[in-house]
Amino acid sequence: APGRFGESLARWWWLTGAAAMLTVGLVVAVIVYQPADPGGGAVAASALPDVLLTGQEAGHAVGAETLSGEPVQDKLADTPIVDEDCVGVLKAAEQKAYGKTGWTAVRTQELGDAPGKGWRLIQAVVSFPDVESANNFVGNAAADWQRCANRELNTRNVNKDDPRNVFWT
């Protein structure tokens, strides 16, 4: 049906936005719920996968029975879009958003329920060397979210041959 592509595209972007919000939430969770440690405050990179949701938890969050997918990755994504200043709002753990923030480790994972309802969720957790660096990131991310909110963003990947613009509000 003609409307189905638009509906699934809208759902995909909604989930991408939710994943970005989840990213910020996970960063805050790592900062806030980290036990006090007199030797420092960073979470070891080896502990970051334990902060990510399981397939069942992620499925429950989006209304699917369970999600499965890619192995956990240890790098930031680099997705060049037309409105590149808003890529951190639209996608989880993007190089453009975290580049010079002082982050020390990252774990990301893409999950889905294909061939079910077409759910797709990207989750990420990022570690910083100290609370101040993490708070600075969260403050800057909040400003980015405000600057990118309530307007139409062109999310077309500029490195793809497909010239069609893809807008998200």
C-alpha cells in the first residue's frame, strides 16, 4: 500500500529518535548510578555491555516480544547527513556528537525483530573519564536537542548515491 512505506519510515525515525534519547539516558544512568569509588569514577570499558538492554528488555521497551541482532560494537558511528549538526539527536553514538567530548569508551548495538513488525533499535552507552566531562556532554546535548527540536531535518546520507531527501520532524 502506498502509505505503508511512509508509515514504516516514520516508525523507523521514531525509533531512531527514541534510541538517541536512550543514549542520553544511558549516559546519565552511568553517571548517576555509578557507585562512589575513591580511585576515580569511570566505568571500565569491559563493564559497558552490561549497561545495554537485553533483547527482551529492548523488545519490551518498544512493544515487541524480543529483539535480536548485531553483536556489540566498540566504536562510534559516522553517518554523514545533510543536517549534520543534528545527527547526535537523530542517531545513537555518532562521531559528530561525541568527537571532542573526552569520551573514553563506547558500546553500541543494533537490534530488530525482522521479519516481524520491522522494529529497529540502536542502543549505545558511552563512558567519560570523569563526571565533569559527562555533565558537559549532557549539557551540550541538551542544547543540541533544543536547537534541532520542532523543525524538519534532512536525514539523507550524503555519501549514498540515492539523491532523495528524507525528512524527519
